[in-house]
Amino acid sequence: MLPQRVVLSPEALFQEIAGEGVILDLASSSYFGLDEVGVRLWQLLLADPSLQAACTVLLTEYEVEPAQLEQDLSTLVGQLVEAGLATVQ
């Protein structure tokens, strides 16, 4: 089950470069990289913090099984939270 809301850190600066994303955490001065799907998730969460809404959009944009996408999103969100780049509500 996906968390309901993922709030991105205001201390995170995001830049997309050639289909990949780089996030700079101003609080720790550390970098975090995102692949194409991670970039799209970040963009969707900026517009709406609902992870379920983001999952629904991603299912229409990529050929992936819903269970696999949910697992991948949960893993990525966990990594973002661990890095201090997001909080789950």
C-alpha cells in the first residue's frame, strides 16, 4: 500500500539534465540522482503530493504492472525520505 502523501523538502533543489534528475539537498550539501521515471515522479509530486495520483499517471505513461510500479515507487520514496528529501504523511 502506498503512503497517501509525499511532501518534497523545500531544501531540495531539483534540476533535470538530459532526461535524468539531480537533486541537491541544501541542508546536507549532498546530491541524489534520479532516472527518467524518478524525474517524472518528482515532477508529479511537485504538482500534487498524492503518491496514488502519481502512480495512476505513471501507469498510463509507462508499460509496467501496477504491483511492480507500486513496489518501485515505495522503494524510491523510502530512499528520498532516508536522504531527507521528502516526508511521508
